[in-house]
Amino acid sequence: MIIAQREYKHMNEKYLQPSPKKERKKKTQNKVKAVHKIQIIFGLLIVGSLCIGILLGYVQLTELKYKINGINKDIHQMQAQIENLKVEVEQIKRSDWIEKRAKEELGMQYPEKSQMEFINVNSNSIQNTLNTQEETKKYEESNQKGLVAIIKKTTSKIIGLLD
């Protein structure tokens, strides 16, 4: 029993007397904890902003891919339309199709022999007409050049008088 009482006294003294050193440690620990809290908050803010930045980058990539797919779809549609138009052009170029349309829609017919008239043309007359056409073009060009030259001369004289 004596041993139990001694232990009890020892324990009472230990818990009854507060140590002043422990209080000082608590104050410094609180200061360190506040600095650590601020560092943790800033670290979390940086990590959060990086995550948001990465997500925004993926959003832009997704939007661009969506636009690219839409444009590719339009390209394929236009290529199909071009192929259809090429087929139509080839069909329109065919003479049998043109003939059929002329007969059905426009009511055209081949001329009969009584409706045909043949004209004899000499090669000399063709050459003469070509020569006269060339001469008239040259004459018109020279007249135009002469007219332009006269206008230039008169404007330069008027400007010279004004100076």
C-alpha cells in the first residue's frame, strides 16, 4: 500500500504543476501551423488553377475538333455535289440527249430537202472580205490614236497658258 500511495503522490504532483515551457512550445507551434496553412492554401490554389487551365485547354481542343469534323462533313457533301454536277454536265454534252430535248421540248425538226438552200462561195471573195475587215480596223485604230494625240496636245497647251 505504501508503494501505491507514493505513486499516487508522484502522479498528483506531475499533473497539478503546469510547466511554463510547454506553453511556449504551443505558441511557436501555432505560428508554424499558420505559416504551413498559408503555404497549403497557396499550393492548393496553384494546383487548382493548373487543373482549371488544363480543363480549359481540353475544352478548346474539343471545340476545334468539333469544328473540323463539321468542315470535313461539308467538304464531303460538296465533293458529292461536284460529282453529281460532273455527271449532269457529261449528260448534257451528249448530242443524242441534246437532239432528244430539242425535238421534245422545243418541237424542232431536221430540215427537209426543200427547205435547204446551198450557197457557192469563192475563196477569193472570202479573202477580199477578210482584207477589207483588217483595213477598216487599222483605219479605226489610227483615227483613235490621232484623236487621242490631238486631245493631249490641246490639254498641254491649255495647261501651258495657265502656268
